[in-house]
Amino acid sequence: MRPGPLLARIGDKLGALGSLVSAAGCAICFPALASLGAAVGLGFLQQWEPLLLRTLLPLFAGLALAANLLGGFYHRRWHRAALGMLGPVLLLLSLYPWFDYSWSSTVTYGALALMVAVALWDLRFPPKRRCDVQPKE
């Protein structure tokens, strides 16, 4: 397998998992995820909350966004790529321009859930490359 498809295949899962773990370490911003994270042993991440929220969460969301964009170019399945890019875009919007609104945490939880759902869907039903040229009969 070439590096481009491999990065697209692994990158969105790594981005979704990293975003989820980063959000689980931020008890002040995401109390529901922090309690889930503490239940599975991620309570030690609370000491690095500023790093997780300001650096790693946007970095992992950007990785998932780039991997889905790359996967869209490679597989030419734009509906999958658009659905895969919707979660990271909503997450980045909820972290920066919409952060002061009361509903931004709901958007953040929804974006994280969408990222995980798309990553699981991609694991279960991996995309096949769609060719533009039809074979001759």
C-alpha cells in the first residue's frame, strides 16, 4: 500500500482517538468526557490540561481533517470525505470562534462523537478507490 492511502486510513483514526483522549483530559471544559476518562485511568492527564486543550486537541482535529481530505482525493468518495471532515471542522469551530457561546460544548461533544463514528464506519467498511475511467467491453 502506498503512503498516501495508508496515511489517510490511519490518520483519521489517530485524529479521532487523539481528539477524544485530549478532550477527556480537560475536566473544566468537558466534564462528561473527563469523568469517562478518569474511569478508564486517564485522570493523570488533568495536569496537562492547557497543553491538551490549546495544542493537542486542535492538532489531532487538524490531522483528522487532513487525513479525510487526502482520503477524498485518493478514493474519490466525496460523500465519505465530507462526512469525515465535518467532525473536525465543527470541533475546530467550537474551540475557537464559538467557544464563548453556551452551546459550544454540545457542538464539541457532537463533533467528537461524529469523528469516532466515522472512524469506526471506516474500519468496518473501508472505502475502495473509484476510478473515473470505465473499462472497455
